[in-house]
Amino acid sequence: MTELSRAQIRELMGQVLKNQGKVLPDDDGADLREVGFRSLDFSELALRVEDETGEELNFDAPGLRRIATVGDVLDFLVELQRQ
């Protein structure tokens, strides 16, 4: 299995936002609502991570509820790859 680094996941997240004419801020503490990163965007990002790694990510809704910032998304996806 190929594991993506936090920086690689951040780059993929930036691509998802760029496709919508949005910009990923440099600050990992940026609030997702202010960035305009929605649940559909998270799903697209998760699919991109799966495509890159060749592995399915398994996560549950309670874990997603804690995600509020750019850094939370990155931490969540890095951790999922290790499970």
C-alpha cells in the first residue's frame, strides 16, 4: 500500500478546491466553512486518496463530525491510512 504524506493530501485538497474556483489557505487552522469545503468536497478528496493509494478508506460519521478545520481533514485522512 502506498501511503500519502500530509503534504500530498494537502495538495489533493487544493486541487479539489481549485476545480471550484476556490483557494486552499496556507493556514491549517482555517475553518472549512470559511474556505467553502463541503461534505461533497471531502468525499471527492477521500476518493482521490483512495485512487492514489489503491486502498479503501473506512470511516464512520462520528469521526467526521469532529472535523472543522483544514488541519482536521489532513489529520483525519493521514490517520485513516494507518488503520
